[in-house]
Amino acid sequence: MGTAVAGMFAGMALAFAGWFGGFAAFLLVAALGGLGWAVGHWVDGGGRAQDLRDVFGRRRR
């Protein structure tokens, strides 16, 4: 699936959330979509679960 098609689906999801759920639902869908994009981008770049554990483990020390 190309980025244009993925963008179209994301826009449609935001439109439906805004229309049926109001502005709060729109913001929730946008935030979760952004989080999903970031995780997907990280995984595509070769990210591993061990990397996340290392990052959060360093913050506690």
C-alpha cells in the first residue's frame, strides 16, 4: 500500500471520528495513529524490544 492510500485511510478515520465522536475522539484517533506510525517506523528501522528495555532501564538509574 502506498503512502497516499495510507494517508487517505488515516484522513477518513479522523473524519469519521470527528463526525461521530466529536473533537475528543478526533484527538484520540490522531494521537493513537501517530503512536502507531512511530512504532511502525521504529520496527521497520530494525528496532527490537531489547532496545526499549535498555532505554527505560537507563532512566531509572
